[in-house]
Amino acid sequence: MVHRAPVSGMILSRSHLICHLIPLGLAACAVKGPQNVSPDTPAAWKNAAAFPMASAQRDLSRWWKRFDDPVLNRVIADGLANSPDIASAASRIREARARRNEVASSLFPSVGGAAGSNSSWLKTRGLPEVSETRYSADLNASWEVDWYGKNRSRVEAASAQIGAAAENFHSVQASLAAEIATTYTNFRANETRMAVLRDIVKTREQTAQLATWRQQAGETDLLESSQALTSLEQARAGIPTLEQAIGQGKNLLAQLCGRAPGALDAALTSGKSAIPTPSRSLAIGIPADTIRQRPDVRLAGWQLVSAVSSTRSADAERFPSLNLSGNLGVNALSAGKLFDPQTTSANLIAGLTGPIFDAGRIRSNIEALGEAQDQAVQTYRSAVLTGLSEVEDALIACRRSAERLETIEKATRLARESDQLARQRYEAGEIDFLAVLDSQRTLLFLEDNLLSSRTDRTTAYIRLYQALGGGWSPAS
């Protein structure tokens, strides 16, 4: 007799496994089972203190609408509707359903039929040749009685694959929405950088012109004029780089939305060139809520259900199976007598088969599937821990990026005032150009850091919503 190898010190039954997947919304039951499927989750987030929190049950399926950017909303909606990745993930669901229906056919009898005719010629010495045609029809049926649930377990495994394919679809949705939002944020940041840089170029043009006039008037030497022109050209040199980044950002957004380059240009130029600002209202919830919403955790849960069902199906091969087969046939000398009861014959055969010696094939298969089941358990545990870690990391990023932004905003305001004052004093002839050049460099550095900090803050919130499992809904 074949005995199944234990997994993690115990045999995981499908019923108790589903109990551990209750937070995923996969099923519900009340049976006893092992306690090591899912790692312990804390009651609250470690880094959520002082965050403005909304209800944990608040809908996160369309979290990007909290940035109050109509163009961002339209671009993400377009991406979710037209992305090839979304279409491919939807096709996987249909494929899984078809394969489940194929497996489910094993639960029903198989019926087949055949009909034909056979002609023969008989010649006897001295007599004319005689032909004889016989007509036949057969109806065959066979059915394997699923005593020990082998086929039912196979159907359960295939059904779980439908759930896994659906969660993969949701995962693709969530990832795509986050990627589009991040790309859009970087695109708007580069547009804002361009606007800031053009203002700086205008200011430096005025300063360079003044330095040239003063050099021509003999008030300063050629060095000061050259320094002013050098500072101007350095600022201008950043314009082509930003134009390249902006153009490539538009193309990347079009690609993510399943569009050709340039298809979104009109929509992107219709909105304000500003970095999306995250809402102060968050729906952080508790760790269990996160586990319930994350598609990758739900996907790992369905794969674990499928692995358990596959192991149970393999385990059922140790026991005998009952096969029923029947035949209904007719054989007549004329087509008109095919339905004559006297030409009909029928038989029913019941066969009981079971493994006696298979050189360890069944046992090895059970052990292999048991190890695959154990791997699925660890994958599920890893998905849970990854989800918890990603939320904590995103909370830290949200907090620290906000603190850094506040500091850089103050420094940038002071640098703007300092630059304006330096230019005024230079125009009045109170200071030389080196002081102006130093203030310009400081201002350009802080302006760029200010935009980077705003981008980092928005990106941190995008990652937080993604980590919380937002970006999809069962109806989408």
C-alpha cells in the first residue's frame, strides 16, 4: 500500500486550508487544521502613527482619483481598457475555464456511437452470384465511478486555477495602474522642471546682458561677462535633456495604454503641468484587510488550494476504481429492420481495477505533489510577509518624503529670496558677479531637489496604495 509523505509535519486537507484563506474571501468553513499556513500578522501598522486615516473598508479600487487629476484618471482608464497585458490576463481566465470544463467531463459518462454497412458477394458453382448487405449500429457508454474523489479533486484543482487566473488579472490591473501613475508623475515632474528651467534661463539672460553692458562700459572686465554667459549656457543645456525625457514619457504612457506613440499627446497637453498631489486621507486599515485586498496573496492562496486538490487526486489512485461500460447494438439484413427489437443486443460490464505493483510510481507521484504543496504553502507565506513589508516600507517612504519636502520647500523659498536680492545688489553695483553666480547655482540645485522631493512623495503614496491591494475590483 502507498502512503503519502507528510507536508510540514502534517497532511493539509483542502477543507482546513480554505479556513486559512478566509481573509482572502475564497471560501468559508469550520474544521480543524494546521496552524502554520499563514504567518502571524500584527494588529496595527508599525509606521502608521500620526497618519490621517479613513475607514479601513474604504474602496481602494480607484485610488488614483484621490489625486484629483482628471487627465491621470483618463489615462489610467484608457490603459485598463486597452493594454495588451490586460487582454492577455483576461484570456488566461477564459483558458482556465475551458480547461476546468474539460476536466469536469470526467465526472460524466462517455457515450459514443457508430453505424455502418457491410456488403459481401457469394458465388456457388452453377448458381448466379448472390450479394448480401448487413446493416449495424452500436451505442457505447462508459463511466468511471468516482468512489474516492479522484476526479472531483482534479475538478477542484482546475477550479482553483480559475481563481488564480482571476487574481492574476487583478494583479496585472493593480500593477498597470501603479506603473501608469508613476510614469505620469515623472512626466509631469519633467514638465514642471522645464517651466522652472525656462524661468531661470530668462533670469540669467537678463543677468548676462547686464554683465555684458557693464563690461562694454568698462565697469568690469571680460571675466565677469564670460562667467555670466557660461552660467546662461549651462542652464540652456538642460533644456534638450528635459525635452527628451518629456517626449519619451509621452511615448511610455502610450505604450502602457496599448497605444501608438503620439496617441495620448493631445490628452496630456490638455491638463495642468503639475505633479499630482496625494490626498491627506488614507485608508490604511489593519494588516488583515491588506491581505484580503492584495491580488498576489489571493493568487498564492488559490495556487495552494489547487496544489492540495492535486495531491488528494493523486492519493486516490491508491484505491480501486469501478468502471462501468455498456453496449447497445443492432445487426440486420435491411436498413428497415435496424429498429426491430429482435435485431438488438445489449450488454453491461462492470470492472474493478486497482494497483497491485507499479514499481513505486503512485507513491513517488504523491511525494512529488506533496512537495509541490509544501512549496505552495511557503509561497503563500512569503506573499503575506511581502505584503506586510511593502506596506511598512511605503508608510516609511510617505512619512520621510513629506518631512524632506517640508525642509526643502523652506530652503527653496529662502534661496529664491537670496537670488533675487543678489541680483538686485549686483545691478546696483554693490557686489561682484561671483556672489550672483553662487546664488544661481544654489537656487537651481534646490529647485531640482524640490521637484524630486514632490515626485518622491507622490510616488510613495502610489506604492502605498498598491501595497494595500488597491487598483482592482471584482466587477472590473
